[in-house]
Amino acid sequence: MLPAAVSDTDPAIDPLSAVTHPDPYPYYRELATHRPFFRDQRLGLWVAAGAREVAEVLSHPECRVRPPAQPVPPVLAGSPAGDLFGRLIRMNDGAAHAPLKGLLMPMLATIDASIAAHRAAALAELLDADTALSAGRINGFLFTLPVVTLADLLGLPVAVDRATAAAAAGHVAAFAAAQSPLADANAVQAGADAAQWLGNWLADAVPAAGPLPSLHQAARAAGIDAQAVSANTIGLLVQACEATAALAGNTLLHLGRGTVRAGTAPEVLAAQVAVLDPPVQNTRRFLAADARLCGHDIKAGDAVLVLLAAASCIGMADGKRPWTFGHGRHACPGDRLAQALAGATVRALLARGADPAALARAFRYRPSLNARIPHFC
Ligand code: HEM
């Protein structure tokens, strides 16, 4: 069962607090239907909530992933975390990053989802500490298994032993957490240390198998800087971290509440939960120039909060893709893989005795302005 119904007039809810609200969906549905595009004066943001408006913003040429005057968040600028951030294709628009993106996307497409699921099952054995399956261990699994599996599929030496796997996943999570506007000084410092660690790890790693050697070769031939390739390899792990943990965690929650059918393959459940309770609830765009957007005149520098989870209340993008994976130029290329990895993580936890009903009785959402990530207590 869902928590006690919350009215769509709940005064405590707004487009940012909705992310970690017990049940934001009546509110999102109300916005998508009656306020598909509006200015939230208090938050200082335009808000796109209707499916058509979300698609329009994400396809508009003047809507960029970073404020044009601020390619790197000021708290990260000048640190190893800032250097890494500035090289990510996810965080850049424009021609300079197109050649690398043109190599990374087909590389990801070569990773077979069912091979990924098998590999995740094998790596779950490696991560097994033979201790009782506490809530803490379940949280650890959610943040470790998908990232370690992706690193392994790329050919990185992560499956050496449990400590190496945990260290790699821990540093990826620390770098991901430092990007949040909610990160405090300690989290930002941990992100900088993590970026340094990950850079060194990748520099020392000699991928013998997997797609990385041919990616590096193709990048060299195209004159692409090796550091950009390494940064974006780390970027893939970062993209896979919080969102996949959220998808797996939310799948466990819905199993526990009985809102999805027990006994269904976890990969199928993850695909359902991606629509029902989206792990990534929103993304942002920043206007590079004055533009007419969704019937409004928007000024250069204005920010638009794009409510993927609101659009999700009334269908799928292009009729077939969960909105949580984005749309347009920066749509997630890891969607199928993410569902396979989340499903495999749920499968591994159920096989080890995780009890979804008990988990659904004791959890909170991690503080976040865009991802809905359960933390089991
Ligand atoms: C449940 C898990 C995931 C969700 C919900 C998710 C969602 C998203 C979203 C919403 C975006 C677009 C962000 C924006 O432009 O504002 C995105 C981009 C991206 N995702 Fe995912 N993602 C997930 C897992 C993954 C995984 C496993 C990978 C890698 C294998 C991945 C790789 C990427 C990359 C490379 C981009 C940037 C694309 C670009 O810059 O054009 N994601 N993802």
C-alpha cells in the first residue's frame, strides 16, 4: 500500500520537495494536467510538467545542461572533481564533445543486457561478506553492485577482490554525491579526493578485455584527448550509481508494498517501477539565449526544472521509453542496461533473503533535489 494519501493541495509540497515526498504523484499529476509550464517565483525556476512541455524543453537548441557562464559548479571549480566534471559529455553541449559522444554511445550499445545480468549475479558472490543481510548491507549492495558490474563489463580491474570492488564503488558514489547542490563542505572535499583516486585508478588500469581498448584506439585516431576518454569512463560509472541504486531500491519498496506483482522477473519489475516511481524525478536546463519556450518568453540565464516524474504520470516518452531516462540530445543511453542492472541487484538481494515487506516498513529517502533514493533503516 502507498503511505496515507496526500492531497494534491498539500501545502508542504513544491517541485523540489516532491522528489523525496512520501507520495508526490497526485501533485505531479495535477501539475502535468493543469499547470504544464509555469514560473515558480519562490524557487526562481520555470517548471515544465506536461509531457509535451518536457519534450519541448529537452529538445530546444537554446536549453543547455549547464548555465553558459558556469560550466562547472563553483564549489567544485579548481579541484580534481571540477576538472572531471568539466569534461563530462553529460554536462556539456556543443560541437567539442560530439566526437567522443559519437564513440561512447555505440560502445554502450554493444553491452548486452542479459550478459550484464549474468555478470552481476557472479559479482554479487564476490561482494558477499557472509554476514547477516542488515539494512546497511542492502544499502551498500544497491550502491555497489550496479557500478562494479558496469566497471567489470567495461573491462576495468574491479573484480580483483571485495576490497577493490568496494573502494571503486565508494569513490564513484562520493564523486556523485559531491555534485549535489545539497553537498556540504565535507562531501565536496570527499568528491575531490574521490575524483583524484578514480583518475589514478583508471590511469593504472590496463583493460585487457571489454570495449575500452578499442574506445581508446578510436579516440586516438580521432584526435580526442585521452584524459577526456578517462573522465567519461568514470562519468559512465557515476551516471550508473545513484540512479540505478534508486531504481533497484524503489523496486524493492514496490514489491514490499504489493504495488507490483511478486514472482515477476525483477528486470521486468524494474522497467515498471521506472514509470511508476521514477528514480530520476527531474533534470534542469539553462537558457543560453532569450527564447520562446512553451508559449512563454524566457530570458537568457533562466533555469527550467524539467519534471520527468510529472510527465511520467501520463505515459511514456515517444510512447515507449520511461521519462525518467530523459529525452532529446542528452537522453540516457544506459536505459536498458540500467533496468538489467537494477533487476539483477534486486534478484541478488532476494536470493540472499531480503524481505521487501520489512524494508518497506523502515526507510527514508536520501536528501536529494532530483533522485528518489530509498535508504533502508
Ligand atoms: C535507473 C538508472 C538511470 C537513470 C534513471 C538514468 C537517467 C538519465 C537521465 C535523465 C539522463 C539525462 C540527463 C539530462 O540530460 O538532464 C541521463 C543521461 C545519461 N545517462 Fe543515464 N540513467 C541511468 C543509468 C545509466 C547507466 C547505467 C548508464 C551507463 C551505462 C547511464 C549513462 C548515461 C549517460 C552517458 C548520460 C549522458 C548522455 C549525454 O550527455 O548525452 N545512465 N541518464
